[in-house]
Amino acid sequence: MSRARIYPLWAPWLFLAPFVVLFGVFMAYPLISSIGLSLQQTYGPGTSVSVGLKNYADLIRDPLFWIAVRNTALYTAGSLFVQLPIALGLALLLNRPRLRGRAWFRLIFFSPSLVGLVFVATLFGLILHEREGLLNAALARVWPAFPREFPWLQRFVMPALILASLWMYAGFNMIYFLAALQTVDQTLVEAARVDGAGPWHVFRHVTWPAIAPVSGFVALLSVIGSMQLFELPYILLGGPGPESRGLTIVMYLYQNGFETGDLGYAAAIGWVLALFLIGLALVQRALQREALS
Amino acid sequence: MKTRSQLASAATYLILAGAALLTLAPFAYLVCGAFKTRDAFFAAHFLPRGSGPLGIDWNGLTLEHLARLFTDPSLRFGVSLLNSVFYASVSSVLATLCAAMGGYALARFAFRGRGFVTALVLGALIVPAPLLLAPTYALIHRLGLLDTFAGLIVPGLAPAFGVYLFRQAIRNAVPTDLLEAARMDGCGEVRLFFEIVLPLCRPMLGAFLLITFIGAWNNFIGPQIILQSPERFPLAVAIAQVKGVYGTDYGLLMAGTLVSIVPVMALFIGLQREFIAGLTSGAVKG
């Protein structure tokens, strides 16, 4: 079906111009210049010397970088294996037919994700306080054997971060699972039940295959977001925390670029992170394709 | 069989109610903490108990923290609140307009270079934001825009994610025939966009405005590296400073956090239907 063009030639470019210009200046240009930047050592934004691949070579031998990688990986594992199963569980409960108050529950569970990470960090700084905090007081009441003055922000930094992000993001991820569950063919579910399948069998053989693509997407987004963790530990601990237990990759990038002033090293850290995440996205896409065919 | 399903139903409500309670507890803790006096703060975790009406010690509650936020000149919280409103409003309106225009061009025009621009938009979706921190800072420095609102706002006005969302929304919601009919009637291209295209993609417009507003409101790392003068700080940076300086003044810190999150919560509750629809549309349909 070919039709004569009835709009002026410039029309699409008029609408595209603001995006293309801004995208070129503030996305494409920084992206390309960051390659060059990562081959330099800088002292603040003004002065720099070219050092070739030294930043990358240093990074591989930098023990702090590997601490940051380990911490970030632990936090990401917490998102994947603690937070996402809880999000899926909440979505399954909310998806039960004839549930009352579904909209209210959804609103409540989702609401923490609107609170900025900085504000979550200030709030959880008080909740996790070893002596005065709400969490230790509540734990002491329901579980008397739990150690008093449990040092969340001194020694159990990673569980504390995972807990705070569980509060913040479980409801957010639940929304995606819920949207996926609502596309599951209910006649298939009914048919399986009539054939005598228990709840686990229905989930395993009917529900899960139907929501697997969205679950893969949610898991990917969750990993990408978790790998970029910065504000939560930075504000909660006021920096990397005791023995750098809260140091993350992006916090290390921030410290090097904007506290030490070496934008080149920061750009190199940025590229290592970016290449890892892009590789992950490509692998996920390939797996998804394979599953479909 | 009947009793078994009743049992399952009761368990469902029990778990959901428990989870809802755990979700709401930090909010309740925050609201109570923001209004408790210094002495009452540690006496109870939520409201101070006493012999007053409802079993609450009303003398343990105060507006002192809230008042101090806005009257203590070293805190400048009123200025930060205005900065956040300004920064988030301008960013979200301009970014939404830019994304809607770009999405419209890619969805409803055939032109040389469309494939290339579409590929750029999709490619940009996988670039993680931290990669751009150092080079963007160097660029803003070279443009002489460090410590200005322009340096903070302008780099965020070309959201590839938004262009992608609007491209999808306009493909679904704006029929080509309608555009052609309007052109036949002599409607100009600009009027066509503002009077026909934008109203037809209103749900996405609302959702994306809200997403970008909340994103800008909660943005910490951007203003933290671009701005230096405290009189330009938005709330996210201001609260981090309050925590650094008055970290043990819990009442003040909680009042500041409360003031910082209430506007976003109010906006969301007003627009939640559009917001959730916009959030999931890309994921589930795509």
C-alpha cells in the first residue's frame, strides 16, 4: 500500500530535531569521549595526561575494585534470590480470583519504590540503628533469642542493604509479575485443575511457562539496577562503611572521579561495568530467542 | 474441598495483611518520628503513649522540627523544596515534550534516516547511566555550566527510553487516516501535533510526565556532581547534608525526609492508574 506523501519533507525533522541535537551532544558525544577519557589520568576536569591502557591494567590489580565487585555481586544475588521470589509470591497471592482489596494492596506494596534512594537511606539509617532502631526493637519482641543491639550498619552491612532494597523494590517488581500473570490463559488453569493438578503443578506447568519471558526481563532489569547501586550505601553508611563492606562499583567510580578527581579512572570503571551489563543483556536475549524457537 | 479453599483464602489474606503492615511500618515510623519531641523520641517507637485522649501523650508531639527546617537559615529547606519543584517540573515537562515529538516523528513519518535514528534510540537503552557520569561532567565543565540549573537539566532532556515509549504509544493510539484527513482540511503540522496527536496519547503523556518528575525529584548523583552552591541544592542533596551535619537529630532528619517524600506520594496517588499502565505497557506488550 503506497500513498503519496502529503506532508512537507521537513516535518519529521522538525519534531525530531530537539531529540537528535540533545542526544548527539549529551549522549553520543559523552559516550564516545568516555573511551578517550578512560585512556587518560586526570586531575580534576581541567588537566590530563594520556596513559594508554594503564587505567584498565591498574583496575585489574586494584584490591578495592575487587571488594566493590564482590559487594555488588552479593547485593545483586540478594535482589535475584531474595527479592524477586518474594515479589513473585506477592503477585501470585494478589492474582487469586475474587480477592478483595486488590487495588489497595497493590498501591501499598508499590508505594515504597516512589521514595528516592537517598530518602530511603536516611529512613533506614534510623530503622537499622543498633540501639534505638525500630527493627531491633521489633525483632526483640517477636524473637526474644535474637541478639540485642544487632550491629546491622557495622558488621551486617550487606543484609541491611538487601533488606532496605527489599522494602523498596519488591512491590515494584511485583507490578511486572502481576501484569504478566494477568495474561495467563485462565481456561488452561481451569483445565489443569479439572484434570486434578495441584497448585504446584499448575504453577510449574501452566503459569510459569506463560510468565517466563516477563520474568527473564524483570530479572535482567533487576540485575542491571542492582549492579548500579550507589546512593543507598553511600548515604546509609556515609561512604564505603566499615572495612569497605558497603563499597559498590558505582561508589568506587564516584569516589575516584569526583572525590579524588581522576575522571579517567572513573571512565575506565564505567566501561568495565557497561561491557559486563551489555554482555549480560545480549546473553539474556539469545537465551530468550532460543527458548522461543 | 470447600473448607480447604476457605483455609487457603484466609491464609492469603493473612499473608497479604502482614506484608502490607511491614510495608507501611517504616512510613508510620517516619511520620511519628517527625512530630515527636526530643524526649519522647526514644520513649516509644511510634506515637508516645500517655494518659491523654486515645492513650497518646499529646505533649510528646511537636511541630518544632518541621518549623526548624524552614526557619533555620543554615538548613535552607524552603529553598531546597522550591529548587526540587522547579528542577523536577522543568525537567519532566521538557523531557516529555522532547520524547513525544521524537516518538511521533519515528512512528508516523517515513523519511530517510528513520531506521538509523530508531537504531540509535534502541541502542541507547542499554547504556548504563554511570558510564556517562565522568564524560558528562567533563563536558559540562567545558561548556561552563557547572553549578547551574541548565547544566543539571539540559543533559537529561533527550530520554531515549521516552522516545521509544511514545513511538509505541503513538503507533497504537494515533491512526494515520486521521492525520491525513486533518492535513486535507488544511491543518498545519505543528497544530496537528499539539491538537490531535498529544491528546490521543494522553495516558502515556501522564505516565511519562510522572516517571520523569519522580526520577528528577529523587535524583541525587546528578545534582551532587553538577551543583556546588547550597542555595541551588534540591532536597535529595540537602537531606544528605542534614544527615551529615545533624545526623543524631533524629526528629529533624525525619521531618526533612517526610517533607521530601510527601509531594511525590501525593502526585502518585492522584495519577496512579495512568502511572502503572504506562510502567508495564512496554514490558508486557512488547
